[in-house]
Amino acid sequence: LSDGAIVYQNQAVLRLSDTKLRGLHNIENLMATLAAGMAHGLSFSHMAPALRNYEPRPHRCEFVREVDGVDYVNDSKATNLDAVEKALRTQTKSVVLIAGGKDKGFTFDPLRSLVKEKVQSAILIGEMAGSIRRSWNGAVKCEIANSLADAVERAHASARPGEVVLFSPGTSSFDMFKSYADRGDQFRALVQALPAAASRSDAGAALPQKAK
């Protein structure tokens, strides 16, 4: 890997920016796929177009939408701390993190140093919200939301252009949702419903003025 590309014998064979996959774990998957293809006699020129067009599976660091210069990423499949760690290490921008869910009897302490490094604020939901806030107290600003909708609204209000809102719960969904897929679908729908700044401005301009 060199300069944003997978390299073989000093030749770039696939630029990461040309694919729809993000994160170290996905880079490793791309490398493994290319190596397996080579072992079966496939050329890079045959493999590269398919890898460029490959759509990542839903709820796995899935880019949802950009709103007012802020990226929204759905990582609802992150049901353990290892998955959250991978998602955070993937991000190159400052993170507003939405995390929390079913209390499975563990703490979020192991993520404390990484959260301090990568996350500018955390919005917490579900049964584990209070426990996560205790784990990260002093490392990052934490606030508790009363629902996923509330969390998305808080993130929308606080995130600044150039940042990313990452929904990576770190635990299971069954305190509030039917499944991780249901949880991710709801997050995606909430993000799709967010108004952009231009829309809000237009709506405000359309309001009738009070008579003087």
C-alpha cells in the first residue's frame, strides 16, 4: 500500500479512492481478493473494474449522505468493541460518535484512549448510555439522547463541516430495535430526512412576514 493505492511490483494496481470501500479491514480484504485472483490466473486489469464497482454491504461503515459538509456513516453492524475500534480507525475526519444499545455486561473502557484521539463528542443511546458515559468521562464530551431520532438531531446540530457523524453502537440492538438491520435502516431514514442548510433557509424565507 503506497500513496493511497494498492501496489504490486512498484506498480499501482488499484487506487482506494476509486472504490466504494473504506477502512483498514476493507483494504486488507481488497488485497486478499487481488492475491486470490492472481493465484487463479486473473490479471489486475480484469479484477480492478469489479472491485471499483463493488457495493459494500449495508450497515458496515456504509456512507449514507453528506449534509452541510458533514458525512453520515451507518455502522449499525458494529455490535462489539472491536468493530467500533475498526470503524474509528477508518475515519480521517473528526468524529461525532453515536453509540450505545443493549447492556451486555461489559464496559467501553478499552476504547477510551482511541475515543479521546478520534472523537470530538459522543451521543449515547440505549441501556448502556450511562455506563459508556462513565467509561469515557474526562476523555470526551458525552451526552445522552432519549432515542435514535434525538441522537441524530443532536449530531446534526453539533457536527461541523469537515466532520463525520459515525453511528457505531458497539453493542446489540435489542433494547430498542428488532435487529441491527432495523436499527441501521432507521438511522439511514433519519439521516435522509435531515434538511440541508439551504432547505432550512428557503423554508425560513418562505414564511410570511408579520404586519407592521
